[in-house]
Amino acid sequence: MKKTFDTCLKGILFSLFISIKFLCYTNGANSVLINSQKENALSYVELCNNKSFASQVTQSNVTYIIRSDFDLNGGQIKLPKSSTFKFIGGTINNGTLIGNSSIIISDNVMIFRDVVIKGTWKVADIYDTWFFYKTSKDNPANQIIKNIISLTDDTLHNTIHFISDRVYWYEVAYKGNPVLGDIVRPMYAKLNSEEYAFLTIFELKSNTKMILNNIWKMIPTNQGAYFVFKIIHKENIEICGTGAIYGDAKAHLYSDPFVSKSTYYGEFGHIFKILSCNNVILRDITVGEAFGDGIGIGSNVVEISAGEITSSPSGGIVDKPTKNVLIDNVKVLFNRRNGISCAAHDVSIKNVYFEGNGIEEINGTAPMCGIDFESDYIKINPICRNENVSMSNCIFRNNRYDVSSTNNTQKNYGRYATVISDCNFTAPLRLNTTFWLKFINCHIPCISNVGNSINYYTESSHICYDNCRFDELNPYLTSAAAIYEHEFINCISPQDTEGMVKLFVNLNKGQVCKMSIPKGNFSQIELAAFANSGGIKQSINVTTYTLGNSATSMINDFRIGYRRDSTLTTSIYEFLPIFSNVKYNNEENSYEIFLAMGNTIVGGDLDDTWRIVIYYNLKSEYSVIKHGNVAVGSKKGSIAISGGVYPTPLEVKLSKVNFEDVEKTITFPYAEMFKVIKGTELPVLDASNAGKTFFLLDDKIPVWYDSYTKTFRMSDGYIYKKKQGTTSERPRDVEAGFQYFDTTLKQPIWSAGNNQWVDALGNNI
């Protein structure tokens, strides 16, 4: 009996299940067969292909399963709240879907064709392949891209996957009057306002990650202002991938000026305009060919009042700056105004490749640079400055300028706001009135500015160059750095007024090294030569020179070293590296100094090869051969900061010649190099050696050089003569009172003048 009852109960339950699963849902007079079941307290409804989409999608909090293709016939459908649409082979076509916290579940396949997406959506992963697109310049993809972005929501972490193998052609939707400059100038910030929202092509929402692996190209326009992406007051934005977004800089239609009756065509066509945002990442993508800036990071203008907003404190109200930005491994190519413009806080720019920004081929417009550190609104709101900004390991190629900066931060900021390190610049730095910039371990071709003028640069302050290498550096900038609170730390340039170069040369017997040093204005150099032959014979010679005109070029001093147990006398001359006197080469406008081993000079028998390391140390007065040109309209009396011709005293050239071919006018020092010599070795000196002293080994007395009488004098003031000897060896023409010990007479005698001698009693002797 119980078994029969259980069997009947199972039958009843099975029948009930079948009845529930295949309900006939009545909607007015029409009946629609729908698969419906309860699972985890959610309702699942499978749409039938013989009824309209709108007639079946009416319940909130339901998951609709779409296996068929539905045509909306151009209609507009507002979806029920919190509904989910799960696509399993079906599509929706030809109409408008208005989301209502709606969800989409689908594989990476096409599910929409000719559809407009509006409303609110809760879709975590969104694929561009969901939308049909036929790549064509005549088929702008604006609506498809907007559809994809419309599926995102500020309150949800969304990931957009632009991963299809497509080229998206997009356009500036505004086709109206291009002469907008007549309306907005001089308050160009109006272009960022809601009044001109029609210039914005796309917008992103907070908490959006956009993976961009395809190519976007702009259809050329005649408009001088557009924003491909304008992102305002958003946070947690990441745009990454291997794809690229291009503007129209290479193909812009220069048919209509931005300001009527002028040749000004605008400069406000930006690809990314990021204003008053937080936590933004751009990684691995390519941004190129913007009519203005590729990437602009700054503050949103909340309110615009009368007056020039960039200079008048009453010009408007500026919102908070953008913060926490990372730009990593991005290619920034051929943007007409700037590759990147930055006025933000906590920004890291690294591994970025800048090429072709601001160049003439794309009608570059100022600042015409790879990256511009500049705040337009710092006078209105001081917080709209650069703060804690870093740029490192970036590569620059063929930009008009690589870096530009005006008003990087306030003059009294007190610390470096922007630090740039390990960058290889290939174009000038355009530094105008700017403050608190630091460059570390960078290669810098030269410094310039809007007027190519020293005046504009010196109006800046607190610019530091640490361990940087310059191709051109106006020597005035280093010599006057302290005056304008700039720093040059361990920097080098061919025009340096101070620096060191290390040189190497090998010399065999009979060979001489010729050093050619570009002529400066007035310099002091030190040449330190370390000579080594087989590791056994080692010696050093440090010779200092003054270099100027022929009258002031001379050797100042020597310091030599050989062995600790050897007295440094002329007996070691052949083991020493010897620097010559200075010759001026008029044709080359250079000084020539020769280096030879002592054995080559004296004709010794040593046949060793000497390996010589030369340290060339320079201190020079600032000098200019020819100034460069300042820009038209610069301040009267301005001097060019770059493009000049300067001495390059650190560019030393080495060559080898045979000793026998050295001009006879070239002389090498001998005894004057030593402090201990014989009386017979006293050298011929000039006025620059006044007071130079020697200790005479044979007489065992010190002597010093009297440049007035061109003689050597002893400690008693008398002109040096031999102090003792035979009667026949008595010195002649000595001063009265000079004492001489006559070894023949075995007594001291004194000079009475006129070659007369007397003994202690005054008797002639």
C-alpha cells in the first residue's frame, strides 16, 4: 500500500514540475510560450523567437535567455529593472535599448547589430566584438564606441575589451561653425565647460579599465577644437593595451581658421583630457596625431568669469588638480602641440617614447614639445601646480622641443616639484619662467625658451642639473648659476668652464703626443700624467698652465714623483713624462702642448714602451666666440641662450708625431721641474717665476729667482755666485760685500766691487 502511494506521489510531483517548466505566460490577448523555472531564487525566462522582444521582456529581476535573433524594428525599449540578458547564440538588432541596472552575459561574439545603448548597466566585462562593425572610413564607429562605454557604470569595476582585429574610424560629431575662437577668446578655458560639451566625442566613467588592442583613427576635420576623451571628476581609470588612438594632425583640413580673418587654426584638439581626476593609469598604448595635446592632465575650470582666466585671480574658479597618475610605456607620437601636458600631483611618467611632437611637418604650434610641465591656473588657485611629479627612462626622438615648462610650480614652493631622471633628450629644453625642476643623469642637447634668450631663463629659478651631459651649454649659465638660484652638479659640456677629461696614450722611444686644446678666453689647466713601463718604472708629472693670449700662456708649476727612495733631481729626468711649453695654433684657434718621455728629449737609450694616463683638469673664464640669435619680439638687449659658438676646451684631441718633427720653437722644461738641482743647472726663467726657489746640491744653499734683475739670489740677498773655489775660480762682476772662500789661500775674502777683492783687514788680495 505504501509503495503504491509513493509511486503516485512521484507521478504527481513530476507532472507539477512539467507544468511549471513550460508555463504559458499571458500578456494581454497574446499568449507566449516561455521556459521558466526557479533557480537560486532567481527567475529564468527563455525568449521565444515567434514573438517580439518587447512583449516578452517585462519582468524585473529576471534572467532572459536569448537564443534567437530579435529585430527591434527601430523601436526604443526600456528594460525592466535589474534584469539580466544571457546570450546563447542569439542577437538583438535595429533599435535602442535603455538599461535599468541591466546585466549582460555573453561570450566574445557578436550580439548587437545597429543598436543604440542608453540607460544604466551593470556589466563587469564588456567586449567590442559584441557589436557589429564594418571597418570603413565612410562608416564612423562613434555610436558603437559610445555603446560600449554606455555599458559601464561608475559604481562597478568595469573592464572594456577592445580586442577585435579592427580599425575604428571615428569623427568629430560637431559640424557647426569652426570659428569658435571668435566666441571664446581670450577665455579658451570655456572650451572645457558644459556649454561646449558638443566638442567631446567620448567620456569614460569611474572604475573603468579599458583594454585597447585595436587602432582608432580620426576622420579629418576642419575643427580646431575637440576632445576624443574628456574625463572629469572620475577615479580609478586604467587604459592599457597594444592598440593606438590617432587624431587628425597629419591630415587636418585647414579650410577654416579658428579665429576669423587669421591664420590661427586652433590648438585644442586633444585625445585624452583628464581633469580633476584621481588614480588614472595609461599603459602600453599609443597616443598620436592630436591636433593639440596627446594627453592633457590638469584641473577642471568650474566657473569662468570675465577677464583672462590664465592671469587674473578673478578669472574664475578652478577645481582640485588631478592626482595619482601613472603613464607607463606609452608611445606619444606626432601630436601637434604637446605630446603630454601636465599640471597635477603625484604623477609618474616612465618608459615613454616621444617622437615627432610639435614638428613643422604637422604645423606644430607652441609649446611644440614632447612634454610640457605647465599650469595655466596657478595664479587663480595655487594648488593647481605640479607636485611630486617624476619622469624617468624616457626616450625622445625628433620632437621640436623635448621638454617645455612655464610655471611648473610657485617660485616659493621650497622643494623640487618635478624630477626628471635618466632621459636621453635629442632636442632643446624649452624653459621659460618656471621653478623647481630637477634633471638627474640626463643627456641634454641645449637649453632654450620662447625667445631663445638668457633673460627668459634667468627669470626662472631653482632649476637643478645633477650629473647631466650637455651638447651645448652657454658658459654664462654655469658661471652665473648661483645668482639665479640654479645648480649644476657634476655636469659636463664641451663649453664647460670647469671639468676633467681622462686620456690615454702609449709612447715608444722617439714618439711625442700632441695635445690640441680649443682656445678659451682665459683658463687654468692642470695636466697630470701617470707613466708606466712594464709595471716596474712608474712616474708622475703634474704640470699647471695659464692659457690666454701669447703673453699670458705659460707653465705655472710642476709636481713630480718617481720612487720614494730616490731624490728628485735631474738624474730621473729620462723616466718622467714631460709636458712642453704652450704654442698657439692660429689656423685651428687652439693651444698645442706636447708630451714626451724624458729619455726621448735627452736622447737616452731607453727603448721601453710607456703607457700614459693623462688627467686634464680645466678651470676657465666664461667666453663667447659668437652669440646665437634670439627670437623676433624678444626683449631689447636679450642675449641668445643657445645656438652660439663657444670655446670647447674639454674637447682635447690627441695625435702622435716623431720627436724630430716637432718645431724647434717648442721647448721642454728641464731643471726648472725640480726643487733640488746643481748650481750649473739653474734654468733661464721669466717674470712669472718670481720667487721660485731651488736647493743647490753642490753649494748646499737655497736660492730664489729675482725676476727684476733676472738673477738668482741667496738667502743673504746677494746674486748667486759660487761661494768657494780656487783663486782662479773667483766669480766676476759680483756685488760689493759678496763673501767667497778662496781654497788656494784657505781664507774668506770679500768683493770690493769692480772685480776687486779684500781680506778681513781690508787689504787687497
